[in-house]
Amino acid sequence: AATAAVAVSTQVRPAAALSERDLDALAGATGSVTATSSSRAFDLPTVRASQALDGHPDTAWIPGSPVVGATLTITAPRRRVEAIGITQVAPGRGRLLDWATRVLVSVDGRPGVVAAVGPGTTGVRIPATTASRLAITILATHSGRPTALIRLSEVDFAGARTSFLPAAAAVAGQDGD
């Protein structure tokens, strides 16, 4: 009797209901820096909050609709901070179609600073302090549309970065594909 080899492949997609922390754990998150958000576009796992802290500007946190009022929160070991960097760039060499123009930046739940931001990297000065939590709330977008697709490509919270096990990079959304 002849035998035949059969190849079987499976693709696993996490449910939209999974929290960003659970998605990061599945992606092999390591270290003490975490990021969460109030929403992510289309509930996609590849545009979750941690993507804005991975050191790869081609990945990003993209909030879901409505964009105004959406918040990204970073928790990290206490650190001295005087400014926050917010980078908004398109992946590859693309052009941004929309972007955040005004944000509220607050640390450790204190009253925040409203700042104008735009394409590229914007430095937002805050009163010098030691903090472990940063929240960025979107207040306005270039287009003014509640369904705007904006990208916070990178956020610099005094060097805080998310990290993932190398074997999990594709799940984390860092494979560049």
C-alpha cells in the first residue's frame, strides 16, 4: 500500500477581546515596561499600545474610533523625565494622511500639559519630575474626523522600551512585513 505525506498548517488569530497585556504576553513580552490603550484600530493586535515603544517606527499604536479622547498609557520603573518625545511617521517612506495635532500629556496622574504635535518627532516639555506612568490623550487631529487613522509610531518616555523574545517578533508585529 502506498502512503502519502500530508502537510497541515494552521493560523491562529487572537480574539479582539484579548487585552493588550494578554496580547503582549502571547507575543513574548519581557521586561518591566508595559503599555495599554483605550482602543486600537479595528481591534487589530498589530496596532496595540506596545508598538509605540518598540523602537521600530514602522510599527505604531493606531487608536480606534473615535480618535479624540483615545489614551495611551505607559508604565515603567520610576525615571527622571523632563520631556516626552512623540513620533508620528508613516511606515516605510510613505506619507501620513492624518496625524494628532494636540495631545494631553500627564505623568503619574498629575494635571497634564496640553501640547501641539505633528508629523515627525515632537518634543513635549513637562515639569521635571520622577515618574513611573505616562498617559497621552489625543485631543485633536489634522483632519478633525472622528474616524481619522493616526499613528503614534514611537513614544519616548525617558528611554522606556517594550521588548519581546526574538522568536516571538513576528507575533509582536516587529517582523517588518
